[in-house]
Amino acid sequence: MSTIQDKQLTEILIEDLMISSEKVAHVQLNNPLEHALLVLVKSGYSAVPVLDASYKLAGTIGKTLILNEILGLERFEIEKLSEMQVHEVMNTDIPSISKQDTFMQGLKAVINYPFVCVSDDEGYFDGIITRRAILKQLKRDYYTSKNNQS
Ligand code: AMP
């Protein structure tokens, strides 16, 4: 079986580079905002996927979205953190990609996002592909092709 190091960029699929679902921090639709903020602050991530009870992808939620939501006219309305749930605030207008999509489709997807969720045909969450993973692979390919030319 060929490893990713042996592959040309054109042969690489999203599944070769993605972070699989069990390693991805996520929150659920009915979690209070307080829980989501805790996950975000403790993990250090700016946003994480939101899943429904059957582990289907529902959206993403980030620190900025939460802080904007609880920002009142003169103060942060901290009480909203326990009153509101993730589904009321999350971003549902998000792109997703499939495990079988190509490296180039991944590159296009992460131009506007630091990470893009990977899901299957039925919407079940498979993981995420990060801009970092795509750029690392691009850099590796650039230097490999350069060394092969000299
Ligand atoms: P990075 O490429 O590690 O800088 O990650 C970019 C963004 O992808 C982070 O800010 C998070 O929003 C998301 N991310 C990366 N890794 C994970 C993970 N293991 N769990 C949840 N979100 C992640």
C-alpha cells in the first residue's frame, strides 16, 4: 500500500489529510452556549463543528459568534450563556466536503475557511480538513518536485 509520501498531489484524497471525527472537538445542538464557550476556550480553537444527536453535521460555532450574541448595549449579558443553546447561534451556512474529494477540491474549500467539515452523503460527520494540512502538503510537494528537478 502506498503511503501519502509516495503520492502525487493529484492522487491525494481528503481522507489522506483529514482529522478524523474521534479526534475533533465538537458541541451538540442543544448544548448551552456556556458549554460551547468552555470547549472553545479550553481547546484553544476559534470554532468547532456542531453535531446533532445522530452525529450528523449541523453547523459550526466560534468564539466571535458567541461573544457577539451576548454583547448588549453596554455590557456582555453573561446570563445568556446559560439561557441560550448552540442551535440558536451557530452558523449553518457552511461548506462541507467528502472523504473521496480530491486535494484540489480541498485546496479550493479552505481558501475562505481555516477548516472545512468532512461529511458523507447522508450528512454524517467524518472529520475536518484544515487549511494547515493542505498548506503543509502543498509545501512538501513543492520541495519534493524541486529536489527531483535538481
Ligand atoms: P489549525 O490548522 O490547527 O490552526 O486549526 C485551524 C482551526 O481548525 C482551529 O482554530 C479549529 O477551529 C479547527 N480545528 C483544528 N483541529 C481541530 C480539532 N482537533 N477539533 C476541533 N477543531 C479543530
